Amino acid sequence: MQVLTRFFWFCSGANFNLLQKAPTESNKYLGIGATVFFTGVFAALAGFYALYTVFQSWAIALIFALLWGAMIFNLDRFIVSSMRKKEYAWSEWKLAFPRLVLALLLAVVISKPLELKLFEREINRKLDEQKTEFIKQSKDSLAKGFPEIQALEAEKEVLKEEVNQARAYRDKLQQEYDAERFGEKTASTSGVVGLGTNAKKKEQQLDASQEDLKALSARNDTRIQELEVQIEEFRAKRQAEFEKQVPGIDGFDGFAARMDGLAKLTEESEAMATAELFLILLFIAIETAPIFVKLISSRGPYDELLELHEDQVKLYKNEKWQRATGESEARLNYFKSTHFYASDLAAEATNAANEQKSGVVQPRPSEKSKKKAPSTPNPR
């Protein structure tokens, strides 16, 4: 239990030494740390689902999901640990505002993959509808892309129509021949029963039309068979092109496609939109809970100890700065004074050398400087 408590303290970003001196603050930071930890767990789960949808690999999705969850956990821990309780509420809210904005963004990012998993069945149904529509559009597009099939089909229909017309003409002559034999009076028959002259003429016309029909049928059937072979070749090419597009249509279930499907579902169904809104609000509440806990909680002993520790560090820094500044000024003054006397000694040595050469005694610079220059006070 102690190990778990210290782990959640670590998740909250609290200082162990200071927190042990303020035992009344333990539960507060225990709850903050647990919230931060489980937010990271939810982020890892959401990242795993999203990455598995993209890569279709458990190993890759697990590795990147752990990295994503660790990054969100570390970011939430930094947001919470960087907040300080101040004496004035306005200063706290001013510092918390950018952290709240960041927490809202993280909540939306984490919630989206979990929304996709929660509404997975509905999204799959929507994707199936879109795939069916894509297949129809693909077939229509390919049909327009092979106009030869329509042209060959039209030619085949023309040939069939020619045969039908020839057969209809033959049937008409057959009816007239029968009417002539049986003495039926019509516009094209004499009405005399028997095989007379008109009947023989009708018979000759019928035989000629029958021969024409046989020849036309044989010729057109041959051509129709050739056309059907060509049509099948073009259909095979069209089917090959369609099969090339099938994998892309079947693979239309990626992350972006599911996001698009979820958006369409929320537009079509008010219940789906409400459920999505509640899920986002839930994650926003989870993500911002540690920040609001710090904002609404009163200033406790831990905050006092933390501020005291930080003030001691600032005071120690000022002391070190003042000491370093004083030592630096002392060294600088000492350098100036020693450098001044060293220059005088060098000038005296130069004058002495000149006197020996010229035999004229020059006034010593050191004596002039002693009369004119005031004494250098001790920097100490």
C-alpha cells in the first residue's frame, strides 16, 4: 500500500519530503496522482486502437500506444505539478487558463479513438453502405470507360431485329397463303378455295421468304457469335480493371474513413450526437479534474512548505550573488591598484636608462605621481 501511495504521489508531481511533513495533504495528492495515471492509461488504450486501425499490427500499435500514453501521462503530470497555490485566486486562474486549454485539447484527442471503438458496429454498417456505393460508382465508371461493349451490343440487337423482321415477313406470307388456299377473302387474297394461280404465287413468295430467312439467320447468327466473343473479351478487361479497384474499396476502413463514418452517423442520428457529446464531456472532466482540484482546494501545509522551500532557494541565490559580486569588485580594485604601481616602476626604469645615456637627470614619474595622484583607498 505504501508503494502504491508513493507511486500516486509521484504521478501528482509532489515532493515526497515535503509531503511527508504535511500528512493531511496525502489524500489530496493521492487522488490527483491517480487521476493523472488513469488519464495516461486511457490515452494508451485510445492510441492503441487508433494505431492498430492504421497499421493492422499488434506489436507496432502496442509500442506506439505505450509511448503515446507515457507522453500524455508526463504532460498531465507537468501541468499539475507546475501549478502553485497563491494567496490571490485571480493569479491562480490566470496561470491555470493555458493549462486548462491544453487539458481540453488532450481530452478531445484522447476521446476520439475511444468513440470509434464504442460505436464500432454502427460505423462498420455505415462503411459497408459506402463500400456498396463505391462499387456501384466504380462499375458505372468502368461501363462508361468501355464504350465498345455498348456499340457491339447495339450491333447485335440490330442483327437480331433483322432476323425478327424477316421472320415476321415470312409469317405474314404464310398467313396469306393459308387464307388463299382456304378461300378467305382479304385485301391480298381472291377468296377462291383451292390451289389456284394466286395460291401458287403466294406459295412461291413464301418459299422465297423462307430461304431468305434461313440465309439471313445463318449469316446473322455467325456475326452475332463473333460479336459475343468480342463482347466477352471487353467484359473480361472491364472485370480485370474492377478487380484492381476492389482491394482499395475493401480496404476502405482506415482511421480517416471511420472518422468520416462517425461524423455522418452523428449528423443522421441525434442519439449518436448526444452520446458523442457526453463521452467528450466525460474525458474533459477527467482531464481537467486535477487542475480544478488544485484550484478549488484551500492553501494547505504542503503549499506553505513548498513556497518556503522555493523562497529559501531564492534567498540562497541572492546571498551567493551578493558574495560573488563583492569578491569580483575586490579583485578588480586590486588589479587596478597593482597595475598602476607596475606602470610607475616601468616608467622609472625607462628614465634611469635615458639618464645614463644622456647624463641629464629627469624628474621621476613616481615622485610626480606621488605629489599629484591621491592615494588609492583600500577596497576593503
